[in-house]
Amino acid sequence: MKFNKQVISISIIGKSRFWIRIIVWIITAISLSFFIDYSRESLRIFSFMSRDLLILPKKQVVFFDYFFF
């Protein structure tokens, strides 16, 4: 079974659509990064305010740093 792949190029998509999608993906990536970073900081602030500090072992801190950084 052979599949026909269509050639994708900027001229087929359109230059304006191409650049709009690039800009939207960059904005989405930056906003998602800020959301994850600020959610982590807000968790730390709320745990500090409740006076029940959330202290993680070193292995868990390294594990979570892979997702948050």
C-alpha cells in the first residue's frame, strides 16, 4: 500500500497564514511557560501561608525541575 503525500510549502499555505501560525505558537509557548512557572510559585506561597511548609526531598525537587524549567 502506497500513500500519496502532498507537498507542503509556504506558497501553498500562504505567507500570511504561515507567519500568523508561527506567531501564535510562540505566544502560546511563552504563555504556557509563564503559567507553569507562576503556578509553581503560587503553590509555594500558599503552602507558606498555611504554615505547613511543603518541603520535598532532593530527588523530588530534581524530578519536578525537569517539568518546570
